[in-house]
Amino acid sequence: MNAVRFLKIAILGIWLVMMGLLIFKHYLHPPTERISFASVKDPLAVGEEWMGIYFQEAKVGYAVTITRRVGDKYEIFEHALMHLTMLGTKQRIESRLKTMVNMDFRVESFDFTLFSGPVKFSLQGVARGKTLNLTMRSGKNKSESILELTEAPYLPNSIKPYVVKHGLEVGKRYSLPFFDPSTMSSSEILIAVVGKETIVHSGQSIMAYRLKETFKGIETMVWLSETGETLKEESPLGLSLVRESQEIALSGEWMKETKPDLVLLAAVPVKTPINNPRKTTFLRIRLGNISLNDFDLRGGRQSLEGDVLRIRREDPALENNFLLPYTKEDLKKYLQPTPLIQSGDERIMSLAAKITGGSRDATKAGQMLLAWVYSKLEKKPTMSIPSALEVLDLMAGDCNEHTALFTALSRSLGIPTRLCVGVVYMRNGFYYHAWPEIFLGQWVAVDPTFNQFPADATHIRFVVGDLSDQIKILKIVKQLQLEVLEYS
């Protein structure tokens, strides 16, 4: 594999995962066929609905939702299949979600599964009052946890029935507690009925309500007919969902067509090329066309003045080193295991100790862990939700998998480690990428995908946090503008 292709494959992960999560959150909604807005007692019709999934007018998949009444509850089953192209590599992604909701459309139980090649991720949940009992399976690994909530939540497939039940009126707004199975996090989703207009669907002019859904700052537009049929949905990333017949949705012709390359389309071009980007120690760059206050641009090696960001690579001869483990309480959150970063697992702890030979020098231990992850993991595009234990089983992945496994190993030794998402320069532009930062008296960016300790100055950090936080990066995709001012 040549060096250029290696670098390109390394940055696939973040875009693949985020694209999948966006489709799951905003496009796999319940059927609204034959819904009457006047039918307050039963706003969720029993039946099925077929939709085509498109990216920049090219069909990339389909989704079907089947709903049935079970006593005083509804069971909603959703299935989606997508064929995507990533730098010439075809990817098949399949997701399934089965949800049981009560008559108020709040979740009682759900079962979510994501398939991508050899990778399988699933999450089951049972609601008990204001808690969710969660069971996660990733490959051979299983974990259980309890999520405490302020109130019983809604899932993606129960939002629209709720809105229908409470009536559609232009100007009406809703704010609902929302649980996202793909990131195992809770947040609010905002729905606003912003207008009523005529749209063309299947060659016919149809009067439709236009709704705006906002989730963590990401907006999706939805058009419903006056009789409650979902006509289409659009996101700012070029993804859309269009109502189709079952025959058209399942037609295999779309599988034969050439698909637009999602990674190349998401890249941020710059006029000034950066020579030897992996050797850069300083970068001064202007950020444009986004709200800078929404991101983690300041701190550590990054400083922001106005719209100009300065990045200085940390000195490889790091000072203020310490003996492991780190014992202060101020960085406790960056030492704890999470459902996807299983740093407390015996396999992870034993492997980290073996790799480092019991060294208590934080810097040396971090360097040994990074070198091991870089050399042992096969560089391979992976569209799934990154789990450190599954990466350890498969020993392959892109930047997300490298980052997840390194973070788990590092935390297990007592090195505070956090996940970062942003962009990195390669060849002719900036591409979306993930990497960790470790605390060695100061936060230091490292990159196990590129074998960099510390990482070069073209790594521009936008978000710090776990998967539930990283979705914020979607707000800048196809929006971010960059101007290289100076580098060395």
C-alpha cells in the first residue's frame, strides 16, 4: 500500500461513523402513511412505509418501517440498507431497530443493531421509570449499564407520532427528551413547524407542512402531507430520504450505479499546499463559515484570536513527566472506563502492562503503547461504532479504532487520555480525522494511526469528548472554510 493511500484510509473512520449516525438519527423515522392529524386517539398508523435514501441525487439505499399494534402498545421495526463508496472502496451498511412504545409514544424497550462487514454492534434497552437498563454487544463482548434520566425518553421512531398527536400548526414548537441508541446518550430534540408550502412529489403538486428538527445543533428538514404522509427529508450534508413504492425502493438498479465518494466530497480544500505535513511544527490558519464558539478550539497547543487559529506541536522532549498512575482527582473523568472504552477490562489491563513492561514513566509508557497500536492494527476502513475490545478482537480499523484501543490501553495504566475529532492535512486539503490526547503534565496530541508522538501541527482539534460529543463535528461538514496563512 502506498503512503498516500495509507493516509487516506486512516481518516475514513470519522466520516463513516458520523454518516451512519446521521442517517440513523434523522432518517429512520416511523411510518406516517394514512395518519390523520385529527386522529388524536391513534396517530400512529399500522402498516409499512418505504423510502429511498439518496446522497446528492444518487440513490445509495432504502429504508422500510413496519408498525403493528400490540395491545395498548406499538411495535415499530425499521430496517435500512446502504451501499456507499469511500475513496473507491465499496461499503455495505445495514441497520435494524425494533422499538416498543406506549400510548404516549415513550420508549419501553428497544433493540438496535448495526452491521458492517465483519463488524456487528448491538444495543438493547429496557425502560423502567426514569432509568434505562442497557446491554451492549460488540463482537464477542457484552457489557451492561444503567442510565439515569430526568424523565422517560423518546426514541427516533416515536417523535413524529407525538407531534401528530399534539397537532400540526405553523409556529408550533416541541422540545422532547431524546435517547440516542447509537451513542448511548440522552439529549433534547427540538421540533418546529416552520411553514406550509406546495412541493412536487412523484410528478404531483402536494401541499405539505415543513418541519425543522434540531439535534445537537444539526438541522434536518421534513415535509409531511396534509394527510400525514412523509414525503421527503433533507439534511445539510446532501443526504435525503424520499418516499417510494416498495418496488422502486427494492429495485436493484441503484446498486449498479457509481456512487459519489463521501470522503472526497467531505474534504476541505485549501489554495496553499502544505509540504511535508507530517513534519509541521507550526500552523497558522484562518477558519471561516462556521460558528467558532461551538467548538473546542482553544487550549493546549491551540490558540485562537478572532478567526485565526495557531497550532504549535508540543516539544517531543516533554517536561513535567510523572510516575504512573496519575492520582489527582482533577482528571478523573479521563481515566474512567466507558461502555466503548473498556479500560477496566482484564484483557486491556494485562495487554497494556505487557506492552510497557511495567514501566511507570508516563511518557515512555505512552510511546510504547502508541508504537504497538500503530504496528499491530491493520489499516482498514471500518463503518461501525468503535469499541476497544472489538478492535482488540479484529486487530483492524481506521482512525476511530486506533484511537479507541489506544485510549483504553492508556487509561488502564493511569494515563489521563481523551478523544479528539477534527481535521488533518494530507496532499491537497483537510480531511476529517480522530486522534487522542494524553496528559503528561500538559495535554499532548498523539496519533496512533500516523505513528506520531506528538502529532504534527496540521491536526486541528474541533471536539473533545466521547462519541456522544463527537457528533458536533457534523455541524461543520461541507460548511468549514480554511485558509493556510503560515506553516513551518
